[in-house]
Amino acid sequence: MSTPWLAHTPNPNAALHLLCFPYSGAPTTLFDQWRLPGVDVLPVVLPGRGPRLDEPLTTSMNDLVDGICRDALPLLSAPFALLGHSMGAWVAHAVAARLAETNQPGPQRLFVVSAPPPHLPARAFSSLHTLPETEMVNEVIRLGGAPESARNAIAANVDVIRADATTVGTYQPSPVTLNCPITAITGTREPLFELEDLLEWRNATHQAVSTYLVDSGHFAITERRDAVTTHTARDTVGRPADPIAVVGMGFRLPGATRPAELWNLLTEGRTAVRPVPAERDHGQPPIMHVGGFIDDVALFDARHFGMTSREAHRADPRLRLLLMTAQEALDDAGLEPDDIAGARTGVWVGESHSDHWDISTPTVTPNMYSLSGGGLKSFLSGRISHVFDLQGPSITLDTSCSASLTAIHSACQALHSNDVDTALAAGAHLILNPHGGPSHGLAKALSQHGRSAFASSNADGYARGEGVATVVLKRLSDAVRAGDPVHAVIEGSSVNANGQSGRNIVTTSVPGQIRMMREALADAGVRAHEIGYVEAHGPGTRVGDDVELSALDAVYGANPNPCLVGSIKTNVGHLEPTAGIAGLLKTILSVQNGQIPASLHHNDPAPVIDWATSALRVPTSHTHWPVPGHRRAAVSSFGLSGANAHAIVAAAPVQLDSRPRHPDRAWNLARYWYTEVT
């Protein structure tokens, strides 16, 4: 049994009604076969089309909206969502806008399937009905209404399109913000739209529809700037009540060993990339000519950490520096060993290749000192746990370049799940043999100019770099209660893998990155338009930059305010497994100061995105925060193995009283290197 507007009477037992507005020339069975558990699929019968659904619209938009709101919506017994395809999307959008204008309950979500979605101005279609047939076909394709392969189909339906354009051409979106999120779904393969793709919805709940379409690879969710509507990719979740506080940090990065030094390096627009130090030259044919190096990697305070001289000589310098940065991070948080000892503190360390093992083992036969000194990777986290008597999880992980940000994500998850009360998350990487090990495999990725020119048309690779860094994390409520000084908060994070969505395993993927960014935003309960800055992975390779910029544009390019995007790699080089935590440190300092340093070596923007219409901007000078209100930023890190990580960082709350940070520690340093003492 049908109603004046609906193909059948709404099911009174449904958990959700989904009103579906057809596109021009839609088959009569378009929506009849849709089966979603608990969802009542309601094909909307528009006047002039009758049950065939494939005749042109003949009623004005205002009359359509008034009739549907007056006669159809009162019949619904449960929450509802709207879905419109092509020209039908305009009708669905107009219904949602009318409800917002009149302060009535709106749809849970507006699905816009295939162009033209509501983010395109109505006036773009207002003159279609006056064009000759050939020009109309060309204009529909140009506006994104169909792919080139649909040319013949458009020509066959030109009269229907002409009538539809007449109906919607005078419609102007409401000046009020819709009270529902919009999912814009566009086909990623030709033909643009296939019934079989949507039939896959039968196994999905309405909350998962948009995410499923993206994950299946059949569709790409796009966002555009729109002063009227807010677009999101998945159902919005409430903002977590307790984000993660960064209460301490210690590091050794190229050109900086303290937060003030790092901020000066960044704000002064300096690069720490320099020629390979003489002590790193082992007589091999050069592969690297420059890099981001830290000074005095052989210096260590063995006595402070209870290590004998013999142990210290055999220990990997990564481990020795990791212990020192962990101590400095605790000092920065104003914490004493007794404050964190026990079962409620865990350690997560991201790392990758060990040059020390390659260099030392041919010289001196490995023994238990070399194994427990970082020869076995598990000791990078295990030694920290032992020294500070930390009895929670102790995990060393390797996801290549995304390892340290993945370690931070894992630590945050342990805090959220109450596995620990305090977490140390770190990254460790040294280039002790610049002309061996990974340098051979990475040679083609290295810049001939010795720099990363992220997002530039002349980007030709990156300079390798090294660094060791540790952050101390707590739940914000615990940190505030304990009087811990808070640098910034991590509101949400996400990790994923590209699977087969990239061209190959070492080529990152646009869909993979988009999914990861949206998951992090959802985890934080934050909308994309709240992000003022993205610290990109930004390697400076042509393929890597193009993929990342495309994904960033899809997620953040719709922001109503500029969204600045840069990379610390332009200052210090690509720190590989430590790259993510280095980007986090820069982002923390940026949200603290409300300023964004320049991304260096940027001149002519890479042409992969339309910079004129995108919100993305690469800062070429020191810039004030571009978004009013609470400062929020994002950090990306992508692994060569296809493992991605993304985190949402926000300024710390105002603290009226907090414990002072300890002053810089005076270390009792001695030089320890690769061979054991005789």
C-alpha cells in the first residue's frame, strides 16, 4: 500500500526509516531490493514521475519540500535518514534544510549518492535546461554529474535532465546549518553507479553504511567547503570525557635537545640537515652526503642507570640515549622514580633497524651484554622498565616510519582501557653507518638537493635523519588531580594498514589514509573543521606527497578556515621510526604557542590538488593559528610497510596550580662506543 509520496506505508516496527529520492532515469526496482536489518527502506515517489520513477520532475522544489514535510514525514514512527541520488540529492537536501529552518527534528544523516551533491551551488544547474543537447551533456560531465563513460546515457535522458534542471535550478540552499551530518558518496570506478554496490548494504547497519562503502573500495567519501552544511564520513561520537595528557618530554633531535631549542629552530626557519659527520664515515662508498644528525651519541651516564662500563660499551647507543630521554621526560613532568614505579606504568617504544648491531658484531662476538643492551629489540623497552621498576606492559614495536606514533597510539589505548595510569612512549633511531644498511634500499628516495621540499612541485625526496625521544602520558583527569604540568592533550588517535589499496606495499594509499584520519577524528569526537594545523608525514617524495595531499584534501580541504599543513622533515630530515614523535613534539609546541612555524623549501605548490578551492595551505613564514577558539591540530605518520597512524592534539586546559618541572639534569657523561673494554 502506498502513500501520496512513498512507495509503501512505513513499517511501524522499524528502528530507522531511510527515505530514498531517485535519480533521473532510475529503474523502478532501484530501491525495492535493498535489505538493511532494522531499516525501513522507503522509495519516494515524486510528482510527475509516478511509479516508474524515471520521468522528469514537474513540480517546483518548494512544493516538493512542503508536500513531503506535511504528508510523508508525520507517517514515520522512528528516526529517519535521507538518501538522494544525483538530482534526487537536491530534493533530499532541501527537505533537511526546511526541517532545520523550522526547528523540527531532522534526519540522522543525509546520504548524497553520486554528483551533483548539495555542496555544488544550485546556480551551476540553473541554466542547463536552456542548453542545446550536446552542450548539456558536456556541462553535466564537467560539473561532475557523471563520468565521461556515461555520455551516451546522459544523451538518452537529456529531456529528463532538462526538466530536473528546471526544477532545482532556482533552489538556493538554506542559510542555516543543517542539524544532521552529510555523507557525500561518489563512485571511484566506471560506471559511476552500480546497483550491485548498494545491494551490499543489506549486511550493514545504518551506522556503518558510509564506512562500509569506503572500506569496500567502491566509493570515495568527499568533503568540500560549504558555509551551510557540515560533512562527516561516519556517525559522530561524543567527545571522550578524558583525553590523554602529555605531561613530560625528553629528546635528542637534530639541532635541539630541549623544547626551547626545538622551538627556536622551528620559528627561526633553520635546517639542522648537515654533511655526514666524520666519525660516521666507515670508509664505504658514500650513499648519503647530508643528513639530520644529533651530536655526541657516544656520551652516556652509565652509573646513573646502574650499568657497568663493560655493559655501557656493548649497549646500543639508541638504548643509552633512550634511557636518558626517558629520565629527562620524567624530570620535565616533575616526577620522581617512586611516583611511577610499580604495575601501573607501561612502556612503548617504536624503533626499526639497528646500525649498531651491524657495526659491532663483526668486531666483537655478541654476548649477553650486547643482547641485553639493545641487540634484542625487546630490551629497548625492557631496559627502561627494569631501570625505573615499571611493571606494566613493556613493548617494543616496529611499523617502520610510523613506529613511534603507533607506540603513542598504543600507549593511549592502554590508558583509555585503564591498563595503566602512566605510560612512557618513545621512538629511537640512529644512523651510525650512513653508507650501509637501509641507506642502500632508500637511495632512490633521497633528495639530490639534500632536503625535503614537502608539497612542492620540485620535491625530489628527503634527507635521512636520526633522533631519540620520549613522552610521558597520563589521563588528563589524573594529571590535573595530581598537579602534573600538562604540555598538551591527545584527544584521539587511530592506526590502520593500507592492505592492497595502494599500488604496492611501499606505496601508501589515499583510501587508507582517509580512513585513518576519519577514524582518529571520530575517536576524538572532533570535526575536521576544528583542525587548524596538520603536521604531515611529508617525506618530500613526489608519489608520497601526492598521495598524502590528496587524502588531506579529502578530509581537511573542506574546512571553512584555512588548514595549514607542514612537515618537520623540512627542518631535521626524515627520522624514520622517530618521525612520528618528532612531528608530535612540533605540534605540541605549536598548540602551546598558538603559532605555526614555516615549512621550509616550499615554493611552487604541487599540482596534485586544487589549492585555489582547498582549505589547505603550506605556511612559508611563521604564522598565527588560523582557526578561532580552542587550538586543535593533527599529526600523521606513514610506515613504508603500509602501517599508518594519525593523532588529534589540542591545547592543554588552563592550570591554576601545577607541580614545577625539574630543572635540566646535570649528567655525569663519559664516552662509550662499539667495542667492549679490555
